Amino acid sequence: MESLASVFSIDVLSYSVMSSHLHVILRNRPDVLASWSDAEVALRWLKVFPGHRLEEHLAEPSENDVQTLVRDKQRLSTIRQRLADISWFMRALSEPIARRANKIDECTGHFWEGRFKAQRIVDETALLACSMYVDLNPVRAAMADSPDHSPHTSAYDRIEAGKGKQIESAAFDLKPIPTEDVAQATRETPLETLRQKQSAKRKNPTGRKVRRDGWLAPLSLNSDTLSSDPQSHTDGFRSSDRGFLSLSLSEYLRLLRWTAQHGDDTAKIPPALTKTLAELGIDVSMWRDLV
């Protein structure tokens, strides 16, 4: 998912990975996509869908591959639309998981129970409630006692990033390989060595480290930024730097932790959290039902 966030024109807002399924909140960004050149669109696509190659070492797109796709204007137009299409993001996410699981189990056929299900989120109240629901999945499933101990969630990533934690970036390296370098490597390097290098590069394509939440969309909206500004991200880790909620991360985490602890009882919501909900136009008495 982190790798895909670096190439699709789609923001990953929240996620949780469970033992048998996953939840993810995505926001497509055609405004960000509009700023990408044809060559950038072609390169991003080829990073995810390199096509049929004879060997693994040929999976990395070369400059010639990029220019060949750029010249095919009709196909490039279709590809440009797909890079902001949530269905294609989910396809790119689910298919490798299915192939890997089937390989481990030494079987074939459908891995997922069915096609992913999507629900459009139309306002900020629903977005806050859905984000909390996603982040609280491990707690509600009795797999963790708090968001602070739910490692495969966006909330945990944000909490750990606040402590200064970093991870090796899984973002794709958005630079094509010079065509001559590909030819030289094919001629001079043993095939097994090329395979090993390619396998190692998949884990950290750019060799960089990033904040644990650096590939996620920021949580807080910037009130000083014009709504027409796409806030395109420039470091190659995610699509944009636009937040999605009108509250700070600390306010979000306070509400998340309280809801995790008191979601099923009648404890009174503390005044500070009551104020936070009121400022968002949320009826305090309805909060538990929303989440």
C-alpha cells in the first residue's frame, strides 16, 4: 500500500490490516494528476504494471520503455485516468497479495472472498467517524487493548511518527533506468545476481528512510491553504500534502483513545472532547452510535 501511495494520484487517509481483511479510506486526486507530465504518468504506470517480462531484472522501466508509452497517446490517456481510479488502486493492492498467498499455499483460484466494497464519504462528520472506525478495528476485534498497541493501523503509524520513529521507505524510485544501463546489466551480470539485486531493491527502492506516517496523507487540514491548491507532494512518498480533518492530531488521538476505552459504556464524554465534537457540528449524544 505504501508503494502504491507513491505512484497513484490517490491519498491514503486511514487504514487497518486485519488477519482476514483490510479497511482503507482513500481520496482520489485528479487535480494532482493534472500536474503530471506524460512521461511522469508513463513512468508511474510502468512501476506498478511493467507488463510481461522474460526475467525479473527487466521489470524496471527504462527510458526507452517510458518514451514508447508516451508516444501511444490513446493508451496514455487511458492510463492517466487509471492513476486516479480507486478501483485500479485496489486491483494493484489485492492482486499481488493473492498471488503471494496462493504461492505459499501452493494452490490456485480466488484468494479474496469477493471484489472490494466501497462507500462514498460525503462530509467531514462521516469522514471522522469512518476514520475512527478503521483505526479502532483491532481494538473492537479484541486484537489490541488500545490504538497505541495496534501496529497495522494508520493511528499507530501517526503515534509512532510523533515519537520520531522512521521506517525504510517502500516508495517507488521515480527515475527511469537509462536504456544502455539495462542492456549492459543484461549482458554482463549473472542472472541470479540480477534477481537478488531486484529482490533487495523492492524492500527499499530509493534507499531512503521516512517518518512512519510519511506515506499517509496528513491528518489536519491547513486553514491557510487555498482550496484550489492541490498541495502536491514533492518528495515522492505520497500524492499530496493535503489533510482531511479540521482538528489536530492530538485532538484526534484523544478522542480515539477515549472512544476505544469507553465506546461500549455510558461514561460521560470529557468537556474537552465535547468541545471538539461540537466545533465539528457533531451531536455528542450520537457519537458512540456513529463509531
